[in-house]
Amino acid sequence: MAEPDGSLASAPQPPKPGYQRVLGVLSNGFVLLLFGSLITSVLVPHYQRLYEDRRQRSETRKECLRQFFLASNLIWQEYFLLAPVTQKATLSADEYSKLLGEINAVRVKRYDAFATVEALAVAYRDQGDDTAVEAAIHKFAVRVNQISHQIDTWIRSMRCAGDECDNISVEEAGLAGTIHQQYLAIQSALSTMQDEEQAVGELMVHRLMKTH
């Protein structure tokens, strides 16, 4: 249709689709500047922190796992210290003092090692108060201490075997079973402990994989 001045009227333009209007707004230089500033100052640091936290948690879990096996191996050092005296019928005062001193030195190292493990195990907490790994480590540490007590009992039994307990009998000293039976019990406890150690280690590895 012609206009009064003779020009042709332009046909009405159909409304732009919604996505085109959005693209039009997003193509605005000022809007792009705002989005760029938002990404640079907020989103990038946020995801960078998440990545760093995840990486640090993974590294701490790896170190905890490594320290756990180092700590658990120390009970074997206590056990192997018994080897030189297993063929003896009794222990002299000097032998008893020397062996006890060597074992106590290993025990101090073990106590420190498990304290480190329990501190690092906080990194294994998932979903709030989930402390399954910490509980498993603590239970295992108690088990290791029980075996260490059996070793201590065996050493005292060796010392008392020669009536060197100031007239205190083996029974009165709270030492159950023969020296040989006690030694076999230590070996059996260590064998069982290996299965428990493997179970705790597998739990820690499973949780470690969740951070990758």
C-alpha cells in the first residue's frame, strides 16, 4: 500500500524469537564486560578453590594411608626383637632390661605414628560427621596395643621363668599359660591383625578414590 506521499509502506516486522533477543543483549559490549568480570572475579576463584581443596584432601589422604602402614609395621619390629631370646629358658636382669628398653623405644615411635595417622584421618570425613575411617583406625590401634601387651607379658614370663620375680609366682604376676603358649598366642594375634590391617587399608583406599 502506498503512503500519502507516494512511498510504499514497509511491512510490519515479526517479533524476534526469545533466543535472538537474549543473544542481542549478550552481544552488548557492556553486558559482556560484566559477565567477564563476574567470571574472572567470582567463578574462576571459586572453582580454583574447589580444585585446590580437593587436591589437598587427596594428598592428605594419601599421606594418611602411607603413615598407617608405617605405623602398623612397627608392631612387627617389636615382635622381631624377641627373636634373639626365643631359645633361652629365662632372661637375666641385664637381658630383660636391654630387651625392654629396645621394645619401649619402638613403642614410642608407634604411639607417635598412630597419633599422626589419627590426625590426618580427619581428611577422610565425608558428608559431615562420617568418621568411619577414623573409627576403623582407632579400633585397629587398640588391637595393636593389645598385641604389644602380649609381647610385654611374654617378656615378663621369660624373666619370671628363673624365679627372678622377687618371690612372685607367674600366676600371681598375672601371666597366663606357659611361655611357649604365650609366644604362639602372639603369632596367632599377629596373623589375625594382618587381616584387620588389610580391611582398614582397603577402606582407606576406597575413600581415597572418591577424591579423584
